Amino acid sequence: MTTTTAPPRRRVLKGMARSYPTWFYIPSAVLYIILFGVPTLASFYYSLTRWDLREAEFIGFANYEQFFVEPMLIQGFVNTFIFGFVTSGLKVVFGLALGLLLTSTILGRGYLRSTIFFPVLVSTIGIGITFKVLMDPFDGLINQSLALLGIDGPAWLTDPAWALMSVALVEVWRGVGIATLIYIAGLVAIPTEYYEAARVDGASAWQRFRNITLPLVQPATATVVLLSLIGGLRSFELIWAMTKGGPGFTSDVIASVIYKQYQAGFFGLSTAGNVVLFLVVTAIIIPVQYILNKRQVES
């Protein structure tokens, strides 16, 4: 009785076929380590130092202690949470509402879809400068339009009570196009048979929305929440273009505080702020992602 064995060349090719996909990870892993891993570890180290472009002096956790003692820094920390959660929640609400509207049978649906998405294509700095002019309390078009209706418009960007929320509303206007696009993709993927069966059973429009649309659009909601939270917690360009963190420090967020510390030459303190921002975003996004994914599986 003879046994047949695969030729050496075939065995080599078969071994290469098993290990071949592994080689695809190497370039991306190298880039990830160089562009993310090394800078992240360097940031953790330099956050424990007092450094400039020439030397670094190790001072332990003094930068972190100062970060959580300075009122300006604490204010920026609180504003970051407010800005992130407000913009994320509003993008979910308006994105879903616009998604439902733009998947219904209305005239000019294609044109309206492109119009809603247009602000996403515009530079964030350009949007900030434009709305800074529009929200001018005296000569801005918004307050002039309100005056025609007999309404005394507020000082949108110079009143401490309005500044942060004014920028948040502009951020929602700028980013709701992406949320709407994600919801449109989720809504058109829902089989129409579900709605037809619900109508036959006598379900109202609200019951169809609550029992069919909301559960089946859960993956889109999870995506919108995660993207909006990450963007909101890391927001900088729009706030800097519109208020520069003012008036005072009332619209400062962590990113703008970090930038101001860099401008003032406190490199170690600003690096500690970067680390805090990274840890805050990670500490929020991971549990939120877990909760949303768990709800998605259960539904």
C-alpha cells in the first residue's frame, strides 16, 4: 500500500496561502504604530514634564493637578460635555426627522437631499466666519430678520448665556447632513412588507414608527450617536472661528483651552490636556458603543 504526499511546491504554496492574509496587516500595523502608537506614548510622557523645544523636565502629575484646579480649565471640561451631548442628541432627532421626510413621497426629494448634505462639504472655518457675521447682534442678518417680526434678538455670540448654545446650533446645522444620510440608508433598507402588514392589522402611523421604524433603524442611530459624540467632544475649529472660547471662557472646550495653553507657552500643561481629552473621549465612547451594540443585538 502506498501513500501519496503532496509535492513540496504544492505544500509551500498551501502554507503561503494560509499565511498570506497576515501580510496585509503588516503595512497598516506599521503605519498605526508610527502615526498613532508612538505619538500617544510620547504624549503620555511629555504630559508628565515641563518641556519646550529644547529640553524636558520631569515633574510628575503636576500638570494634571493644575489642569483640574484652574477654573478656566474646569469650565472648558464641563463645556465639552455639554457641547458634545447637546449636538449629538439634536443630530439624532433632526437627522431621523429629515430622513423620514426625505424617504417619503414628496416633490423635489433629490434636490432636498443634496441641499441638506451641502453644509458638510463646506469648510468648517468658512461656516464659522459666515455665521459669526450672520449672528452679529447689531448688523447680523438673523437679528435684523427677527426685528422685522418685532422680536429683539439676543447677542448670540457675545452673551455668556447664549454663546455656547449658539455655536452648538451651528454645529448641528453643519453636521446634520451626515446624520440624515445615514438615516436615509437605514430607512430604505427596511422591507416595505413590514409596513404593509402593519397597515393591514390596523396599526396607526405612530405605532408603525414606534414598533417598526425605531427598532430597525437602531444600527443607524448607533452610528450617528458615536460619530456625533466623537466629533462634538473633539470640536475646536467651529468654536475657535466663531467665539475663540469667549466671551471670557464661557464657550471654551477642552480643545480650545489646549490651544490657548500652547499659545501661552505651557506645552506640558497643554499636553496633559490632550491626554485628558483622549481619555475622556475613550471613556465615553467605549461604554456608549457597548450599550448601543447590546441594544441592537437584543432588538
